[in-house]
Amino acid sequence: MGNRCSPHDSETDDSTSEGSDSEASSVHTLLSLGPALSKQEVARSCSIRSLISRALAPVYLNVYEVGHARAIEKLNRMTQDVLKQGGIFHAGIEVFEREWSFGATKRSTSGVFHCEPCACQLHTYRESLYLGDCGKTEEEVRQIIRGLKPEWNGRNYDRLHRNCIHFSEEFSGRLGVGPVPDWVHHMEDVGAKLDDKMKAAIHKLHIVEDRLLSRRSLGDPEAGRSG
């Protein structure tokens, strides 16, 4: 299956592809309900395919194992499938037969890109979640994407604080559908908290160092002495 999966591809192509709901859902080899729909009794009483068939503009979250290394896949099987603590994932939002995500770029340009559903060449497809019906037209979705592109510069990509999962949460929110499930971003959240604590600790050390430098500049003989 040929696809485009580069942050630069979508800069000149905002179009969305036409296709039936059955065609859209056929590529999702493992499909479950998103967290918002799973809490709704009406949604639980229907098959997922039935919900999708009635949707005007179904929205999916497509989840991948990061890269193609077997080690990552095995790690995710243990951390998520067994321990239920998340894993190392890539994600994209699919709407109107096109999957949108966010990645790093070497130059200052939008990191928003698109590819065919469940077929990003950079990562290994894992599963999909149906987030709901956004009820929007293709033009309305295009307008949302145009608004997102300048806000998501590829130079600002950060593996822990601003990545494809954060983009997927933002995009799904603007589409008005359910959120990304916690397990998809749990490991990044833990890493981000640890990173923030480390940065805060280092910042405090620098503040102490600045105070010492200030005292030294004033000729304080006690500056720099320990004990």
C-alpha cells in the first residue's frame, strides 16, 4: 500500500479523500471503542461497525508501535498488554479517509503530516479506536487542519512534552470527539513528570549557584565555603 508519511507532504495538500464508511473501517484490523463511547450505554449496546455505518464523519485514533524494532513491540506487550501501564506508541487521527499526525522537522516548518489510514511507513500498526462521529464536513475538517499547521511547528517537537499523541489529543478535541485513552500517553506522562522534576531540581541548583556568584562579586569572604 503506497502512502505519504512525511511532515512536508501535507504542506501543499489540504484535501481529504472520499470513501465509504465500510471502506474506512476495513483497514482497522483491531478496532475498539474510545474512552468516551465505551462509557455510553447506547454505544455499548451496538456493534462498533453499526455505529460507524451511521456516522456522518467517523473519527479514529490509529495507534502504532514506534518504529519497526521487535524490541519495542515486545516491550509494549509487557508494559501495556500485561501490566496495563502504557507503552511507546505513535498515534494519528483518521477522518475522511486520511490519517493526520505530527513529527519533528529539521527546518522551521509545520510538522503536521498525513498518510493513508493505518499505513504510516515510519511505524508498525498496532490497533485503532473509534472516537466518535464529529459530524463535520470535509471543508470544516480542512479548516481545522489549516489552523493546526502553523501551531505545530516541527522544530518544537519534543518526545515527552509535545509529540504526536499531544497533537492527536488537540485534533480530536477540535473535532469534538472523545479523548485519547490514558494508556496511549501514560508512559510519556510519567517520563514528562520525571523530566520536569529533574529540570526543576537543576534550576534550583543554578539559583544557589547564582547566589554564590552574587556574593563573590560583592567580595563576601564566606562565599563558596562549605560546612
